[in-house]
Amino acid sequence: MIGAYAPCAKFIRLCRDSDLSPLFLNVSFVGSGSLVDALGKTDAHIIVTQVVPYPSDDSIPIVREYQDDLKATDSSASAGFGDLEGYIAVRILTLALEKIQGSPTREAVIDALEGLSKFRLVIESGPQY
């Protein structure tokens, strides 16, 4: 399933109300925490893929930096998969923007992203993302 949490949760509830019990597969876009909240106590078998590390695993440098930046922005905020995915995407976009001479145009951004090749988001030792 590819969609936001509310329509996916509604579809899952409708299936369960009709006594259908398939294995539901969602991509990370759904927002796993929001999906769980929307489903409440609905009994369903669901797999949600994630394309980023666990957002509470501060042994990974990019996750630790994300947590630090998140706390600096909002001390009451909690780490989440969707937020971490967006954080990494913005870090990559920032790397590309730094390579552009002059004003960033659509083509300049695309060229800069395509020209990144291999890059490091983290300077310190450990896994690099």
C-alpha cells in the first residue's frame, strides 16, 4: 500500500470489518507511528518498510546528529522514521546546493544532485550515510 496513514488505516479497518485478514504491506511514506495511532486496537498483520536506520539508535552518527538538531529545534519533539528520512534528504539537498555557483535553478539543482556521486554526510568515524 502506498498512501498516507489515514486512508491506509481506513482500508485496513474495512478489510478487517469484512473478515479479510491479508498481510498488509506499506512503504515508509505511510508514517508507521501515525498508522498505529489511527488503527487503535484493530487486529491486523502489517509490515511497514523503512529506508532509514531506527531513529532512536544514537550509535549511528547521522541519527545522533538528527537527534541533536531535533532537540535544538524542539526539546519536546520525539524522533520518528519520517522525520529522519526528511532530515537525511535535506542534508543531501544541502550538499548539492553548496555546489551550485550563482542562483539555484531547477536544472542546476538536478545537475548538482546527479553530480554528488559518493559523499559523506558525517565527518566523524563510524558508518557513513
